Amino acid sequence: MILILKTGIRASPVFTSHSNNINVNKAMLRMKLQLLKLLFLWTTTMSLVGVVIKLLFWNIVHTASAQYQPNWNSIDSRPLPQWFDEAKVGIFLHWGVFSVPSFHSEWFWWSWKGARNQDTVDFMKKNYPPVFTYADFAPHFKAEFFNPDQWVDIFKAAGAK
């Protein structure tokens, strides 16, 4: 679990020099569809929490369909939800296949295959067969200890609303 302290600064996406050459609307639509596919796959293992997350995400995607241009004035004109400006602390959970080895962080794959950090490479050599791939962790991601009620209690105790 990662806690993100809200600083009151509006975060805006960074546009690279090639962003003017792409069709923003088509790229946005493709991104939305990919995010929806990923969300629906992920939430199939979740019960009521998954349904709530789907509805919230669908609302975000639907309201994000406004037309913006790849410049700061346009991007900064987007409305923020009321709760965002009123929130003092945000709680962000990032939970996935990387939780299976429970080593390093959510950047496990990059640490292992991208940056080839020696401690991560050694961990894999010591604990898994040489032909083991990142995808081989997926069948072991079962969420058997997932307890949303416990998380709600922890978040409430932390002051989240």
C-alpha cells in the first residue's frame, strides 16, 4: 500500500514533441478501451468491490471524453472533482502479480528483466527455475487474503472519507 500526500498542485500530463503528430481523439479512445479491458479482467476476481470499482472507473472514463488539445491551457481547463480539492490525504493501492514473489516493489519486473538489479536476479535464481517467466506468477495471484472490510477499517482509521 502506498500513501500519497496531496500537495494541492495540479498534476498535468507531459506531452512529448511527437504529441502534435498524433490524432489525440483516436489515441484517447484506444487508451480508454485498453484501460477498460484491463479493468474488467482484473475485477473479475473481485466481488462487490470489483463492481464498485468498475462503476467508478466507467464514470471517470465517461467524463474524461471531453475534447482537450495537447497544450497546458487546454489540459489545465479540465475540471477536478470536488473531493480532490477537499482531500488532505489520498490512499493509492497498487496490487498485482508482482505481489506473488513479494520481493522488491511493484517495479519487480523492471528490476528483474529491465534494469537487471543483482539482488532481484539473485532472488529469482535462488527461488524459481531458470525458465520461469513473469507471466508464470499469474496463476499464483489468487487474492485469498483479500479482505476489503479490513481495508475500509484501516482507511477510516487513517482519516480517509
